[in-house]
Amino acid sequence: MPLALLDAYVDGNESRARELVDYSVPDEFPGAAAEVLELRRIQLAADPTRLPWSVRAIVRRDDRLMIGFVNFHGPPGVNDIEASDAAELGWTVFSEHRRHGYATLQQLLTVRYRCVVHHTSVHCACKPRPRRCC
């Protein structure tokens, strides 16, 4: 999400935020995600190069509905395992859209995009020791 969109959400101007996107946003958004959006806004305002590693909407293709959001916790090196070449991925799929495979698909596409387009290694830390995903 570009800085102008994050500004609108953090400022509570949902109508402005909806004008800036080409998809439908649930009325309850940002809700509990407001803190995440504010953190990403601060980070992006301080360093615009973080945009590729910031928050993004997960939008269902067939009806252009936002069903969640995804973001890296920062560029490579900003992660819980303190690996200089690792990027940590976080996501939320809104409850009514869970159990349809959206999170799995989103993770696959996000990791593939980072590996292929940005030539970044992504490590999975879901086991005791990280393993290379691509």
C-alpha cells in the first residue's frame, strides 16, 4: 500500500482510502490492523525504499474484494531469526474468507515474486531451523 493509502487509513479517512484503490474494502477494515498500518506508515515515510517490503492487500480476482493483507516485516535482515538474507512474511486472511486456500496461494505467490523478481532468498522459520524456500 502506498504512503497516501496508509495515511488515509491511519487518519481514519476510510472514504479517501477507498478512492485510492480499485478493489472493494470491507467496512470493518482496518479494525485490528490499524496498529500494523500505522507502523508501516511510519517506516515508509522514513524510508520509501521499504515499499516493496510493506503491507499489501490480498484481493480476490473474480470480484476484486479485499480478503486480507500481507506484508514482510521489513527488507532482508529485518526478521526474528536475525538472518541478514532472510525476509519474514506475515499475513491476515479475514475470518469469513479462511479455509479456502487463500493464505497458501498468497504465500506461494509472494515468495515466488520476491525470489524471481527481486532475487531475494526467503527462509521459512516454521521449523526449529530455517530452511530455504527458493
